[in-house]
Amino acid sequence: MNIKKKLGYAGAGAAVLVGLVLLFVQPWNHADSVLSAEAVEETVISQYPGTVEKSTLENGEYHLRISTDTGTYEFTVDSSDGSIMSIQQISKSGAKEQAILSRDTVKEKLLSETGGKLLFLELITKEDQDIYKAKVKTDTERTLFEIDPYTGEVLSRQTITIDQEDDEEDEEEENQKFLAEEEVEKIAMSEVAGEVDDTELRGEDTNHPYYLVEIETDDDKEAVIQIHAITGKVQSVTWDD
């Protein structure tokens, strides 16, 4: 075989080899510049602190689901440079994730604003939502409140103006109807020795009103005593572990 033919075959072989290298290696392929999922997550979290719930790569874009204090968001991120292309909120943090204010906190806030006497304060469920219901009496009026249990904000109020004669009659009726908190707490402590943590009147507008009295004992146990609001009869004693 002459030299020209050898060189021709060598050149053709080299061209084939280069073609195969370019076919399989493809140095210009965009996939070589795709960032790792960890790098993308760190970039997004540094800007929007939260917890990554889900991360997927599709068509050159990362799709991240991140839970934050304000809700859950869906991020679309460019896989080549980590830039955020879009953000969509898919859920909000619900109010019920907050802690319900204690009865004492609501009572103190309400009385500081009204300057009256608390007749009752009860946590109830209304239309699938928790609310505090309260009634406050002053020298000239009685007011029924509905209060947000998470913020203490007054949601609604209904006020009835009363004169002195009506007030005396209402007070006499109130005294005959419900036992005072102090009386109920004495009954509860005679049942379970300890210190009263909380006293709450429930079912004020029903035929079966009752008090719940929480008592903490000297050995750090807690008992809840249910007492009939009119008769003072102890209806149940429940222990919290």
C-alpha cells in the first residue's frame, strides 16, 4: 500500500474517531453545567429560610417546595445558574398553628379595657372556629363579647344599657343562679388538695352550666374538677398525666 493511501485511511480514521468523541462526550452539552440539587436548595434557602419538602429536576428547571413560617411555596429555579424564575404560594400558615391565649390573659386584657366585672368567660367552638365568649358588667351596662383566642382581639360586642333597679334585680338573679368562683374553688379544693390554676364557667346559656376548676397538687399532678354551677355538686374529677 502506498504512502498516500495510508495517509488517506489514517485521516479518515481520525475523522471518525473525532466524530465519535464529539457524539458521546458533547463538551457543549448543557447538562454538564447543571447545578446539584444541594447547591440550588442552599441558594434558595439563603434567601427564603424554611424547610425543603420536595425537590425535582425537569427540563432544565428545579421545582422546590419549601415550608416557611408564613406558608408553603413552590419555587421554579434555573438549573444552570440557580436563579429563581418564579415563586407561588400554595398554602398559608393557619391561625390555629398559634397557641391559644390562656383564660387569665384574656380576662386581664378584657377587664383592663372595660373596667368592669367579669360575669363569665368561656372558650367555645362556633362555626368550626374557636372563640372566647365573655360577659362583662359595669355600673350602667352589660356587654357580651366574642374574642379571638389567638390575638385577644374583640371580634364582636353586644351592649345592653341597664338602670339601677334593673341592675339590682339582675344581680340578685345572677347570685341565685350561679355560684361565685370563690365558692366553687373552695368546693374543688375540698375534693382535691392543692393550688387553683384556673376556673372557667361553661354552658352559661344552657340548662347544664358548670365550672371547670384546674388544681395543681404538691406532687406536680393536675386535676380538673367539674362542678355544677348552680348546685355546687362535684360532677367529675379528671387527672392529667
